[in-house]
Amino acid sequence: MARYIEAAGIPVVQICTVVGTAEQTGVKRIVRGWGVPFPLGTPWLTPEEEQAQRLATVERALDALQTTPAEPTLFWPNFGNVFGDQISHANPMITEITGEWKY
């Protein structure tokens, strides 16, 4: 759908977590969401942290709208501004000691 809207001259940003699908379907501006069931929020955060996370994602989407990529381009929200060094707090799937993803 996004590529057809783009073809009509309206810029589109897709916020998603399954980036490969968006790339394969021709979406030009892709913003990485946080997780499949909650791309714009995280239920285990405090309301203030979740609001900051959502704001970071939407701000990145607005930044992406100002670009004119020729091919699919992935934009990452600046979650570091939201979580700082506490990334393991933000996502329990990341180990606290190493910062590596749990399997």
C-alpha cells in the first residue's frame, strides 16, 4: 500500500518490526519499531519511559519524511535517548550483564 501512496506523490513512512517485508514490498522509508506486538510502546516500562520511547519513534518517522530515498531505507529511532545505559531494563530479552540478546 505504501508504494502506491508514494506513487501518487504522498510521502509515506512505515513503522514496523518486520523490516524485511517492508523492504521487499518497496517501502522507501522504514522506521524500526520496538517489538512485533507493540511497535510503538513497551508494556513493562513506566508510563514516562513509554511516552519517551513513542516520541523517539515518531520523531524519527517525521525526520524520515523529510528524505527522498531512491530505494528502501531503514531509519532507527534514537532509543539511547530514552533508555541511556539501561537498555536491559527496557527489554527483558537482553541480558543485563553483556547486553547480548537472549535466545
